Amino acid sequence: MSFRKNFAWGVATASQQIEGAYLDGGKGLNIWDIYSHEPGRIEDGKNSDVACDHYHLFREDVKLMHSLGINSYRFSISWSRIFPDGVGRINEDGVRFYSELIDELLAYGIEPYVTLFHWDYPYALYKKGGWLNDESVEWFSNYAAKIVELYSDRVTHFITFNEPQCFIGLGYLKASHAPGISVPYKDAFQMAHNVLKAHGSAVIAMRKATKRDIKIGYAPTYNAHYPATDSPEDIKAAKKAFFDCPELSKNVLWNVTWWSDPVVLGRYPEDGLKMYHDYLPEITDEDLKLINQPIDFYAQNIYHGHEIRADKSGGYITDEHPEDSPRTSMGWPITPKSLYWGPRFLTERYNLPFYISENGAAMQDELTADGKIHDVGRIDFLSSYLTELERASDEGVDIRGYFLWSFMDNFEWAKGYVPRFGIVYTDYETMQRIPKDSAYWYKHYIEKHSK
């Protein structure tokens, strides 16, 4: 009863959320730098200029990861730290920073998993139309190829995009994330199509640029729905709920299949094509061939889901979570079964080696008089979720790794610094890192499951 050998026991972060140094070392501006400086955009009124100052403290952070038994680290590269203008001139200080980070990780026996894009789009390219500009496909592809050229001598695993559902859906439809604008549906679907073409184009370019064999993956997200019972009817209903496209609304891009079927199966889902027909760009066979490049693994960020019951007409009923049901400090329901059924359903559909690229919980963490953080709620969360993930692994789901979100408390996008997702406490005044009780629990869990 355990996970596979060489399992990636990891933690995850994103450049914008931890690095800080937003104008240091020749970095260019990105849309979150601009957005977080606008009044009223970030709930606590703060910005990501300093964040956790990981740019200057990365050696300390890597050493701490090692002491906690972490064997894999998923981090993202800031596009505008490498290319200040998004294209053209390369910033050697940025190149050096990530090179030194990678070397430090490897020196401590920690495998780097590099995410190429985690939402911090170069502002210079945004001003040229961003993802709405068809040239964005080439912009991203060239950036991806350069990253692989620079680091593939030491990095084996690369992820193209993190959660396109969010950076397009929240950034350009709901306007609750950078750049904070609400575009017409037609523009949003064009952007989504360009992101998917950029993924495919990048995969081709990365394989041409690499110095050795690399593994390329993709990390979308969605709520992993699960059946109310183990009856065949409820299981079928839950799978249908998980993979159905939603009706047109500001949440229309919050789904699995619109973002993943073209990548893995080479086609858009039929229900979506019918519902969204009037708002779609021209989608050619050449586009689909470009998007559908072979990838080596499929990852998913999973935090929660809904319980699903079959109705009497072949459909399903979504059970709403009671007001008094367990929740994180973000208000997200705690649903451990999501980490069994999500990987199972996704593997059945896409048949690729699978990673949990993010999973974790924000809790009301407080530094107590003994100088520690006793986050019992997070430990309960991780224990229950990982039990379900292990169950999926035991039943044959090809799970290669688990990345806990997050290594340390950080800038939680539009929520600012109030939510604390880390297993390491960040004192934002002193930049001291203090491992929480959950960090030591995770260390012991890794030790137990690595024998």
C-alpha cells in the first residue's frame, strides 16, 4: 500500500507570488506588477513588489526545502525577467538567477519542475494585444524554446501553462485578476484558442531546442467532482458532471474539456462547440494538429469538488455543500474524495502519466507564544486528501507525483497576503521563514511513503 518508486514529493510556488524584486536585476514589468499597484484591485491594498523576497533568499529557501525532505520543487519562471520586453533582448541577470536556483536545487538533491507560464504576462506584450494578438503564439513559443535551450542540460521536467482557466477566465471575463478587464465572449474564446496553439507550438519548439531528453506536461485546473455513492449510476453521473462544458456565462471557461481535449485528444468537445458556436474563432484542422502535440505527462491542480448524484433521466444533480460543512479560510469546501476521483477520471479520459500539480489549503494560521504555528486543520486536510490519492495509486492510476501548494505563505493574487497556503510561515516584516507543524507532518509522511 504505497506510491510508486521515485515518486515526486514536492512543493509548488509561482514567480509572481514569491520572488519580489519586481524591478531588480533588469526585470521588465508584467500585468500583475501593474494590476497590484492600482487602488482597489488587491483586497488588502498591498502589492507583489517584495512578496517573500525569494529572489534574494532562494538559497535559504532551498536549504529549508531539503531539511523538510522535499525531493521535487515546482516553480515558475517570470517571462519578463528573462525577456524584459517579452521578446528580443535577453536579460542576463534573470538568466543567471534561475540558473543559480536550479544549481542550488540539484546540489540538495531536489528535482526542478519548471513551469513556463504562471499568469505574469509581460506588460510590453499586453500592450500589443496579448493573447488576442495571433502573434502571441510565436511570442510564447520563442520564449519557451529559449528557456529549454538555457536549462535543459539540468532540468528534465517542463510544464507549459498553469491554469489557463484562471488567467483567461478571471483575467479577461470576470475581471477579478490581472489585467482586470472583461472582454466580449468572442475575444475570450479567441484568446483561449491562441493559448492552446501557443502550447502546441511551444512543445514543438522545446523539443527542437533541448539539449537532452525532456518531459513536457501541461497543468490546467478544475473542481474534481465525485459520486455520492459507488453505484455505477452515480459514478457515471459524476464523470459526466466533471467533463461537461458549462453554459455560456462569465464562468464559461471554468471546465476541463475545452482546455484539455484539444491538447490530448486533438478535438474540442462537441457540447462546447454547439453551445459556443456563435462566439468561436475559425478553428482549422491545422490548428487542431498544432495544439495536439504529444506530451509526456498530464497534471491537474485540484483543491475541491462537488458531490454528484444521478437523476432519473440520465443526468445528474449537484449537491450543494451545507453552510456548516468544513471549509478552508478561502471558503473552499474540504472534499478529500476529489483526490481519488479526479485523477481516476482524468486518467481514464486522457491516459497519460499523471501529477497533482497543486493541492493544499489556506488556514487561519497564527504564530503562537511558543514561536510555532500549530496548523492542525491543514494536517487534517493533507492527511485526508493524500489518503484518497494513495487509494487511486493503489488501484492502478499512474500517479507520478504530488506538489503541495504551497511551500510558503505568499502573495495570494487579488487576495493579497491574508490567505496563508504555506507549510512554512512567512513573516512579511522580517522575511523569517518558520516551518509550521504541517511541514514536519509532510516530512514524516514523505519518509514513511518513500521506503
